[in-house]
Amino acid sequence: MNYLLIKQLHITCAVISGSLFVLRGMWMLLRPELLQHRWVRVVPHVVDTLLLGSALTMVALSGQFPFVLPWLTAKVVALLVYIVLGAVALKRGKTRAVRSLALVGAILVFGYIVAVALTRLVVPLSW
Ligand code: HEM
């Protein structure tokens, strides 16, 4: 399979994943009942699986490995932080204040991941 095609899939999934997360975050604050729709519980998981699957495929095809290349390590660690903050924001946070804080944190971490992807720097200040 063509590497550029997989990278395109990865970028598309990243855009859809980030947009769906912001949308669900807004619903969590304003219309929590909408989070119960079946598609809202299924589609983000499918997109996130494709996002990670395409990432792992590129890692295997290009031989650029996390825990060898610092920028890829940073992406993996930040992804784990994003997943935890995302779960607190959309589900696990007990109060609205905790969920809102986690939501802002998750969006900032997502922005960091994109900045690292674009610059390939752990501290992407030149972005
Ligand atoms: C929320 C999670 C993620 C987002 C938003 C994201 C976003 C992106 C974006 C925007 C690019 C394109 C950069 C460019 O234009 O050059 C990219 C490339 C890439 N990402 Fe991700 N990514 C995520 C997770 C991951 C993870 C966990 C890994 C590794 C395990 C990974 C591995 C890669 C690789 C290998 C490339 C291609 C680098 C290249 O050959 O140019 N990504 N990512």
C-alpha cells in the first residue's frame, strides 16, 4: 500500500477525530443527552482505530519508531494523556468543573500532538 495514501488517511482521521471530540465536548457542556446517540458512541471509536492503525502502519513501513525517535515518543505519550483527559471530560469527570477543565486540557494536548506531527520537534516552538 502507498505510504502517502496511508499518511493521507492518518491526517483525515486526525481532523475528523479532533472535530468530533470538540463537538462531543460542546454537547457534554450544553446538550449531554446528545452523547447517548448510537452513532456518537460508535463513529469516534472507528475513526480513532483508523487513526492509530494508520500510525502503526506508517511506523512499520518507514522504520521510524517511537522510543527511538523523540518526536514519535512524544506523540505516543501525549496520545495517552489525551485519551485519559478525553475520558475524564466526556465520561468520568464527576463535576462539570472537572469535566470542563479536562476538556480544555485534552484540546490543548491534541493541539500539541498536531504541532509535534508538523514540526517533528518535541518542543514545537518553531511552528
Ligand atoms: C491524536 C493523535 C494523532 C494526531 C492528531 C496525529 C496527527 C498527524 C498529522 C497531522 C500528521 C501529518 C504531518 C505532516 O503533514 O507531515 C501525522 C503524521 C504522522 N504520524 Fe500522527 N497523529 C496522531 C497520532 C500518532 C501516533 C500515536 C503515532 C505513532 C505511533 C503517529 C505517527 C505518525 C507518523 C509516522 C507520521 C508520518 C510522518 C511522515 O512520514 O511524514 N501519529 N500525524
